[in-house]
Amino acid sequence: MPWRALPGQKSDPYHVWLSEIMLQQTTVVTVHDYFLRFIARFPSVQALAAAPQHDVMAAWAGLGYYSRARNLHLCAQELAARGAFPQTVPALEALPGIGPYTARAIASIAFNVPVIPVDGNVERVTARLFAAGTPLPAGKKHLATLAATLNDDAPAQARASDFAQALFDLGATICTPRRPKCMLCPWQQDCAAHRQGKAESYPVKAPKKQRPDSHGTALIIRGPGPSVLLRKRPDKGLLAAMMALPGSDWISVSAPPDSLQKGASAGPWLYLGRVKHVFTHLTLYLDVYEVEVTSWNAARTSCLAPLMTPEMIVDAVPCAMEDLPDQALPSLMRKCLALAKLPA
């Protein structure tokens, strides 16, 4: 993993911090290339702090959970003003976008502070060691308390950075969610779940709640250049501050409303298809329509009924087709553009 220091080298706190933020809700395989591209573009905290927010969001596009990128940029600016990373957990937690886990990961890995960062891997290891039966997520606080005891002995305290990363690796490669390799585990004899013969039963998880469905439209409005209209999303909410196609509001209903003209061309609009995108708390279905206009003024004055209102493009700006890949477009919007075979 490119963010880890080589043997004998000290960890770079910038790399530790960046990788931990990227790895939240994202797999190592996905993060690997994003991390390399990101540090090539922003090689230091100072470079990241000095970059325009749009450039940071563009570099993040496709990783999802975009509030992470906005907080990363804010945090970089604060760190640049300070001149260095703080080295204590409370001081790290006070920075934008750094919560209890990330603060402990930076403190332990970069600064050898003997604390335990509790991610999903460490939760699983801890739940099995202690056969902790309280279902997640309610049991998270109890597991964090138990995990804090894992480094009680002197060697673990002295090598806090190695110990924290070893815990991550133990969970990722041996104490895996399914078919854990208990016979290879150095803590096999101390593991209560292994003694019960029920390692795979831990951690106990509460039943998942079903995600509600939401529906809406995405409008690809082509014009001279050639170019396409984009607008910046609000600074709060889903996909905040990202670039997007104009379209309707997202309506939380179990079936598409008739008013959205589902599945058929409408007026001057050509129906391209439906895109499905799964967020943490909802599943979104966007019906994608395309139209071509002779001038942007025509688009703004004609309303292009029945799918578009003037409010949808009041703040929209044309983007040249060749510039689309460099825009801060979330993967949802890139899926929509792909239906029109546009570069995204």
C-alpha cells in the first residue's frame, strides 16, 4: 500500500491522514490509484491547501462521500496555517473532518502514540476475541472500550505504529468476515469465539434497514461548441458542491411519479435510459433525457417543456465536451453522461 512507510522509515502524517480519509467507506483496491494520483497532483499539505476547491473535488470525483473532500481541503488549510500536524488525539479531533478513529490512526501510525484506532477490521477482531454479543451498531461503544485494552503490554505500547497497522492487517487477511483463518491467527488461543467454534458468528449485526427509493430526471442539454450545460450543486446535502447535470428534484417514493415522464421521449427530449445509483441511505433512479439547442439563449428562454423549467438552468454554465473528464462530476453524473456516449 503506497501510503505505508517502508521498514525503517518514519510514516508521513500527510499520507496517513489522506489514506485514512480515502479509506472511509471505500475499498483498498479503489483507493490505491486515487491516492497515487492525488499525491502526484497535491504532493504536500501546503499544495492541497493552496489548490482551488474545484480542483480538489475534481481529483476526488468517483470516490463518493464528497463531504470528505470538502473537509480534507478545509483541514489542509488549517494545517498549513499551523505549520505542522498536531500529535495528540484531542488536537487532531479538533480539525475539520477528523473524528475519533482517524485521530487515533494518525496519532498511532504517524506519531507512535499508544492508542487503538478502531475500524471495521479491529471491531471484528475485538468482537471475536471477547465473544462480544451486543449487535452492531449499538455495540460499537462497548467494542471500542474492549479494543482499547489490546495494546496493554509494553512491546505493543513501545511500537504503537506497528501494532496498529498489524491489527488492521490481522483483520484484513486472517480474521476475515467469512472463513477466518483461525489456524494461522497468533491470538487463536486467546480468542473466545474460536473456543466456542463460532468465530464467523461475530460481530453480531442488527438486521439492515431497507433503503428507500428516490426518483428524478437528469437532463443532457447539448449546445454550440459543442458543449453541455452543467450546474454546481448546493454546498450542503448529497453531492454538495459537485458539478451536475440539470434535472428535477429527487422525489422519495416507491414508484416513479407520472409527472416525470418515465421511460418515453417527451416533446423535444430523447429518452436515453435509466441510471440506478445506491447511496448509503437511499437508492436513486434517474431517467436521463437529451436535447440539442441551437443557442444557450434559446435553452434559457424556451423552457424546453415538459421536462425543464427555467429554474433548473438559471445557474448552469456550458462546458466544452473535451473538458468534461476534468470536471468535479460524481460517478452518478458520469453514468448519466455515458448513456449519451459523452466523455466522462
